[in-house]
Amino acid sequence: MSPTCAQPIEQPASQDPLADSYASLFALANGLVGIKGSVDELALAPDLILPSAYVTRPITYHEAFPGYASATETRVLCPSPVALRIAIDGLPVDLATARIDHFTRALDLASGVLDRTTRWQLADGRTFEIHALRLVPLDGGPLIASRIVFTAIDFTGQVALEPVFGLGHDSATGDADDPRISARLVRRWHSDAIDAQSTRFTSGELSLVYRQTITAPAEHRHGGGIVARLAPGETLTFDRVVAATPASALQTDPLPGFDTLAGEQATTLRHFWAGAACAIDGNPALARALAFNQFQVLQSASRDPAFGTAAKGLTGDGYEGHTFWDAEAFLLPVLAFTAPDRARTLIEYRIGTLDVARANARLLGHASGALYAWRTIGGRECSSHYPTGAAQVHINADIAHAVKLCVEATGDTALLADAAEMLFETARIWPRIGRFDPARGGAFCIYGVTGPDEYTALIDNDFYTNAAARQHLAFAADTAARLQADDPARFAALAQRIGLDDDEPRLWARAAAAMWLPTDGPDGVSAQDDSFLARPAFPFALRVPGRPLLLDHHPMTLFRHQVCKQGDVIQALAMGLVDMPITRQAANYAFYEPITSHDSTLSAPAFAVVAARLGLAEAAHHFFDEAAFVDLENRHHNTDHGLHMAALAGSWNVLAFGYAGLTLREGALHLRPQTTPDMARYGLRLNWRGSTIALDVTAQGTTYTLVDGAPVALFDHGRALHVGDAPVFAPAPTVKALIFDLDGVLTDTAEDHYEAWAELARRHGLAFDRAFNERLKGVDRANSLRLICENSGVTLADDVFTACLAEKNAMYRDRLDAYTPANLFAGVANLFAAARSAGLKIALASASRNAPDVIARLGIADQFDFIADAGAVAAPKPAPDIFLACAHAMGVDPSACVGIEDAQAGVDAIRAAGMVAIGIGPAGTLDGPALTVPRIGELSLDAIITTHRTALAATHQA
């Protein structure tokens, strides 16, 4: 399929044409300036947003303590550059007494032009129509261009159109009772003309200059207006281009015309959609919503490193224009894969405010390091509620996550060097708020923080924070080593400048490796924090439509109960910060979704990503829909404050990271596209290190096409692909789960078993040698002893037989005490990681009752979706029971499983279970496996997938 930018977004005719929410929906911006979707002839109040137009105001506390935020920064709406006054026959038109007979408004996503038509009927019955086109050039300066066409419908008269600026009224604050908005600020602006084209606006310390050009036929220009005598059906037209800048940035270059800007805009968007368009077959409304969301994220993404991208972008003044952590966690991934230059700007903004982050760290008692503000414009902390604000120290790790993702996706290694100082300074905070806890075996624990879930505050070992910090610490340590190797002089200068010694990166690496992050709690649920699972259930209504819990309950009521605004564990999973077995992901989803209020618009994208990966079709569609339409349908009832940029970006994340399974592993691009009944076919385009690839996903598989740039290496369900001149089709895998034997497959315990049996035989006078030991492969302990006794011609009394079993096991376990992760066979860790990234479940089917202890010592106990209990299996190998138990426990049909064994009994058991068998060992030593490799390190996931598909096809043909 060929993804496009979808159809224009139209305002429904049934809706109030002047509803405030539509002013946000039809806002236009370019990262340097934004204008709300105001109706020109009614735009008499400020409606323009400039990143630099904000004021600093003190925060007053009745009880203030050291380190509290002392001031907030508030963005102010600036004078409207599109306001229009109308006079007919010398008398001003009063639209307050007029009515709208007809209204249409549409945003063309291909041209970036807002097209509006309004037909007004005046109180005296005369009717006229305004057709207005508006654009803000995505690759231009801070410009707003308009074209106005006035049509006299049923009267003859002299019409005067006067382009003016909407200055607004006296200062006022409002909505302060809603902490999501805080104190919105309206300022009175004063104006004075600089020259015929330029006007200065001032409001307190703010000073702006607007330059404008008006283009109209010379015969219609009179003073500052456009005037003509019109008969019914005749029109009067003019173009208006306004450049809005701080007074200090006044420029005098001629302003381009409307047609020039429109042509450039169409070219810019044609290039953007060529590398970013998505498609969803059979659901044009969802595809259109997704395209609208992409367009709005692109518009509002900052193009000036001096400023971040606000939570409301450049579409409204909600949250006072503050930038939050979601710029890095939600917006940056979209930009990295669709508009890489904008992604870099987000990081450059953080680098530019590093000194402010250092100062913020000092305010909070840290002698070194840097701590970024939870909400800010210029870099300082603006949150007056520290339990849910400044305590969210995960912001440091979110920024590091963004740097890592951006560098890997774009290949911009220069950015890594530029960001290194920030990475190191922010990493220094973690050892200051955490420690290696002897009571937890030396695990690194982080105390007294708040995660993204703002209904749980000031807790220890927040799951998301610890997961993000682990990645941050490891990344910072790796970056230090990389820079030291690649550019030792630059690294030495940086280390000297910030006082970085060799011990700190080693400490970061050690803390990352020891991070307390249990992923195997009760029933497979990971605790959101140390106390969360012990808290009582929330006793009030969890979900009240359009009204978040924070408006009706004291924070302490929320903090002490088991309730989430958004799930920290689910957020960590959605961002790929943790890698846990699929069944445990499903257990966490099943536990946290019912206790999450989803008050935050950030919640739906995270839950949708995880649900899509888990194949929970109905849930994934529900949350995908919530994210995609959050503003188009005003689902949280506050779109009038500005669009929810993170949620809009999140809808793209759902398609890419959820359904398409996009992940980055060891710097490589991994995808595992899957379909559901309502997502039977879809497409998207991705930028990867300067190239563009297109995905066309169907139930049969995925076609990858190189759209632009150099060939791309990627992995589809763990299979290495090279996408070059010709499209590449990757069939959808038929295998769903891998079931491993232990001894001889994952590690070599065979010698330990042999030595224990040999010593037992010596002590009890039994015949036993290495040749006979081969017969014991895949056989459980009791049956192994029976075989040894039969070979020796000896019959042991029941009590002696039982004692021998215990004796052999004790000798074997003594040898196991020396096992470490170093005893894991080479290649196992990579194979497990590839299987996990491909969405495959993993089980262990070992005949050894010591298997759980062995895998714990090997460090892979948390890698399995299921570990069979050999003692609970009725019939041992070669009976299929243990493999069937694994398939049943994982909820996978046996025909979709691959069993991996080194013993004939195991291979026979796998085949008897109706599964595909893969053997480990020398060629010809095993009978029946579909594939045999000498050792596990030579088995690739690609080979497993291909083998299963081939064997399954052969079975169906037979």
C-alpha cells in the first residue's frame, strides 16, 4: 500500500463553529511561532504564541522551605496578526449581532493551508461571505500568511477591510482551580508604530515587533485598508504576511508573498510525507487522525535550540507553556524517525540549559551534578508542588533515553559528543539519591522519588525511575569509555572541566548492573514501588468521564491507595526500558490496567503499545483510538487549552512501537510487525540514518521498500534483512514459542552429572562408564538410576534406592555451587534477546529437578515465560508430557512451538508433542530433528523461524 497524508481535517458542520477547542485544533505553527485557529474577523484578542514571549512571576508560599521553586515562568499570548475590521458604507460591521448562516473549515495536510469560509447575515439582513486561507511556513521564519476574499452576497455598497492587530484587554487570571492549567495569564499590550510596515508591542518587560506587508490591487488600497464598491457576487481580496519577533531580533528583509510561501509549504510537506506517511487499511478516520497528529507534532516541534517543545506545543497556553519530560519520552521518538532535525533541536535545548540544571541540583542539596526541571520554559523548576514535580527526577534519565535513541536512529555520533557533558552531569545525581543496599544483596536502590504516575509520590524504588536510571547509568558509562577511546584529548578536557575521575563511570556501570528492578513479583506482577502492592484498593469511583481524580481527592488520599494515574510499569515496558518474558508483561498489564484511572493523556499510548505487542486486539484498538482522537474529539474536555502533544505523538508510537514492534537493540533496527482483525493491513515510513524505508504489513508478512537513501540493514522478527534496490518480503513467522532443554543445550552440566553418577557407582559397586552415560541423556534421575542398576544386574531395596537418589543429587549440587553466568553457553543470551524482540515466548523443559537452581546461577531465571516442574510431569521423556505442559502454560498451540534438545529422548518427546524439533549435537547423532546444529551458539533465530515454517508447510502438504 502507498501511505499518504490522508484527507483534509474538516470541522463538523454540527459543531459550534466558534468553540474554543477548534481554535486549538486548527492552530498553525512552525516551531518558531504559532497562531490559534482564530476567525480573522473576530480575532480582536491575542492569539499568537512566540516561544520567547513569557514572563517570570514569583511563587508565594505560606510555608516555604529550602529548595522550593521560587518563581514560575508563564507564556503569554501575543497580539493577533490576523485581526480584521469590516465596514460597509462607512459604518463598522457589528458581528456580535450578526449570525452565521454557513461555516466550513478544513486543514489540508498536504499543503499545510487552513481554508475557512464563513457566511454572515447582519441584523439588517445583508449577507456577505469571508473566505480565508492561512499558513505558517514550516521551513520559513516566524511568519503568518493570510489571504482574505470578501464577497458581497446580496447587497451593493462600499466595503472597507482594515487589517489590524488584536491587542486584548486588561490583565486577568483564570482557571487557577485546575492544577493542569495553573494560572493562565492574559496581559494588556500597548502598541506604537515604528514605520509604515512595523509595529512595536510592549507588555511589561516583553517587547515584540510585527512587520507586515499587505498585497492588494492598487486601486483598492486606501490608507491602511482595502476599499471597493461591490455589487452582489463581486469580491474584494488582499494578502497579508506578518513576521513576529522579539524587538531585539527586528529584521528588514522583504517578506515573501502568500503564493511563494504556499508553494514552498507544499514542497516541504511533500518531502515530509514521503518519509513519514502512514496508512491503515479499512479505517480512513483513524488514518486521518494519525496524519493530523503527525502534522501537529511537526508544527509545534521547536526549531530554536533556545526553547523546548511545550506540552501544548504552540497551540495554546495550557500548562503555562511549560516543557515536561514527555517531550523526550513521547515526541522525540516520532521526530527521530520522521523529522530527525527537529529531534536534534529538542536535545540541543536541554544541552543549552545545562547550567540551569546544575543550579537546580544545588538548590536541592546536590554538591555536584545536574538535575533538570520537571516543568519549565527557560530551565528553572516551575512546579510549586514538589511531591509530584521536583521529585520526578526521572527527567534526567528521560533526556538520556532521548539522546540514546536519537543517536542510534540518526547515526549522529557528533550529537553524542555534544551531549556527553550533560549525560555525565545528570548521571551523577543517581548515586546521590540511591545506594547499594546490603539488605538486598548489594542491589542499587533509589529512594524518595516520584515516577510518571503522579498518584503515587515520594516512594522508594519506583519501577519506571529505576529502569530509566539503569539505562542512563549504563549509557553514560559506555559514552565515557567510547569518547575516551575515540577522542582522548576532548574527553580529558571535559573530564578536567567537570572534575570527572575514572572511578565515576565505573560506579555508574556497577550501579546499572546492580539496579533493584524485580520483574518476578507475586503472580508475575512487578511492584511499581516498594510499598505499592501492599496498599489498600482505592475505595472511590476510579473513572469519572471528563474529570480526573486529582480534582476531587486530596493528593494524600491518592498517594496511600493502590491507584495509578498512568502505570509506571506499563510506561517502562512501552519505552523498552525493561525486557521481561511476555507472560509477565501480560500479567503486569492485567494487574495495572484495572487500577489505572487513565486521567493522563499519556496513559493511553503506553497501554496501547503494550497491548498491541501482547496481541490484545480489543484493548490495543481501544487505547489506540483514545490516543488518536484525544483532541479531534476533545475526549478529555480540555482541548481548548491547547493540543496534547505527547498524546498526539503517542498515537504514532502505538503504530510504530506497538503494532510494528519497532525496537532498537545494540544500535540495530528491529521490527516485528503483527496484525489484528481491525489492523489487518497497515503501512508506515521510517527514517533510519539518512534513509527512508516503507513497511507494508499484512497477515502474510511485511514488505520492506527502500524509498530513499542508502540500503538499510534491519531485523524482522530477529531475521536479518538487507533492504536495497528491490523490495524485500519477510513472511510472518509461524512459530510462537521456543522450549529449551537445559543440560547440553543452555549449559554443560553433563560432566557434573557424570562425575556424580560415577562416584555413586564406585561407592555402591555399580557398573558405570562414559559410554553408558550417553544412555542417560534426557532421562530423569530415578529412571537413570534404574538403568544403571539394570546394567549392573543389581536390585536395590526401595529405601536404598531413595537414599542413592538423594546421595547422587547432593554430590551434583555440590558441584553446582560453583556455577556462574560464565557457564552459560556462548550465544544463548543473544538468542534469548532475539526471541524476545521477535515476540516469542520461552520455556524450559528439563528433566532435572535442579533446573531452577541451575538457571538462577546462570543468571537467566527471569528470561523464561514458564519453567516446567519435572516432578509434576506424569511421564518423563521420551513421553511428550513436559513439552505439552510448557505449551499449555504459555497458551500456545503445540504446532506453533519449537523444541530444542540434545538428547534422542528429548527429540522423540518434542515430535510426540506435535512440535518441530531442533537438535544440538554432531550431525547424524540424533534421529528426527528438522534441523541439527553442532552447538547452540550456531543456532540463529532466522534458522528457527525458517525451519518451523518449512516443517509446518510440509506437514500441511502431507
